[in-house]
Amino acid sequence: MEQAIMIGLDIAKNVFEVHGRNAASEVVLRRTVKRGDMEKVFGKLSPAQIGMEACGSAHHWARVLANLGHDVRLMPPAYVKPYVKRNKSDAADAAACCEAMGRPDMRFVPTKTVDQQAALSLHRSRELLVRQRTQLANALRALLSEFGIVAGQGKAGLAQLIDKLRTGTLELPEDALFSATMLADQHAAADATAAGLERRIKAQAKADKTARMLQTAPTVGPIIAHAVRAVLPDPARFKCGRDFAAFLGLAPSNSGTGGKMRTGPITKKGDPTLRRLLVLGATSWVRHVSKCLDKASPWLRGMLARKPRKVVAVALAARTARVLWAMLTHNQPYRASANA
């Protein structure tokens, strides 16, 4: 068999499709490989460039194939899709990966390390538990409201409602009382587990020198600092802070025709967890300084004077992303300028 120098690989749970081409761009390899045979098959192949979509388990296989001597390139799935010809299939996806990898304007995703993925797993798990905790709280409120029992807003109101439920002071049918108690128990379990993950994240951020430096910036706490360290281990992969903000989806989208360009809402591309954390941190800071504008920077006061708070919070999150990139690039703590 002629040597393949470019290989498109479509990964799945158990069956993988391989599409290889030689130096003349002729197809010389088409085959289906089972999961257990991946290392044996690619270990026999000569070193080649392997293109894959950056999807589930892609970083694991990128590390495995790189250890076998191959040059692995991960690509955003949205950038590979235009190269799929006609009907979609695993084989067509593998051919599209091979074709897209050779495009001169293709953008590639750096392979995450094991430690990087482990750190991000803390944030993914915490985010899931926080979302489930909110769903359980809403379900409990909705269930009790059907019997005319309504609590105050926020955590304090929910805590009072659960206390009354556990002490048996609420007049409820037996089945409704059982269901509400189960929801309250699940809410308490999700809250405790999320708090445990948060303590672990904060402990790691406290022990990391760079994470402590990042916390000198406004709106940045230990959770955001830890997430930045996991998402951006090497700031040199971005030319400027705006590229990092765009990577997080905090840059405005553009739409233009006939020589007229219009900016729209943020793209919301890239890592959703870090983007959400930055926006939440910015929202909290905007709410805080709105009560005392003397604490706000001149830039923030000017934005608050002419823009809605939610728009200002997103703009502040994008600005914070740029600041964090600069701090990591120059390895220096935050220094506020006169007109910052």
C-alpha cells in the first residue's frame, strides 16, 4: 500500500473511519478501525498529518496518536462541515477532515493536556450541579405554589420554605409532602457537592502563583482565575488580547453587504464556561459599583451613563479577558491606568 501523508479521521465511540491521501492527493487509504485496534493500526503507519474534529474524546486520541509519532491537527467541527460532500456519513466526514486539514486558511485547536482537561472537569461538573440545583429549586417552588404556598425570592426565601417543609408546619397532602421532601433532599445534595467542588477549585487557585496574580484584576476571583489557567495555559497562542476575547465569543459579530458593515451581538463562540464566568463576574461588579460610582473606573462610568447595564457587563467581560491575556503575557499583576 502506498504511503499516506495526510489522514482524515472521523472518531466515534467504537468504530472509526480513516481516509488517507498520498503526496499527489490521491486516495490510498480507506478503512474502518475498531476502537481497540486504533493504536495497533496507526502504530504500523508511517508518520503522517492526521486531521480530526475537535469533539468528544478528540484530545485523548490526539495525545495517543502524537505519542505514536503522528502530527495531529484538531479543527473546529463548524470549519470542517463545508467540506462534507453530499450525504453525510462517517466516511464522508473522514474525507472532509482530510480535505479541510490541507486548506491554508484553516484554524486549528491546540491539544489539551491531561492536567488541563482534569482542571476543566472541575468547572464542567460544578456548572452542571449549579444548573441542577436551580432546576430543583424551581421545581420545589412550583410544586408548593400549586397548594398556595409561596416563598420569598432568593436563597433566603427558599431556605425558609425548606425549613417549614422539614419541620412539618406546611399543610400538604401526604403525596405532595413526600415529593417536596425528595426535591428538597436532592437540592441539598447538589448544593453540598457543588460547594465541595468550589472549595477544591479555590484551594488550587490559592496554591497557584499565577492564579493569585490574576485575582488582582477587578471582577476576577479564584474560580475565574482557575478557569483562565485551565483554558489558556499558553497566552502566546494569541497575538493580542482581542483575539483571546474573540476566542471566548465576547467579540461582536459582523454582518455586511454592499460595502456597509454592521456589528451585532457577541458571537458566543469558544469556551462557554469561562465566558459565562467572566460575564457573571462583570455583572456582579457593575451591580456593586452602580451603588457607588466613585469605585468605578472612568471608562466604566462612561459606559454606564450611555448603555444598559447588561450591555455594559458584557463589554466589561470582554475588557477583562483582554486584561487577563496581557497579565499572563507579561507575567505582571493588574495595574489600573488613569483612564482605565
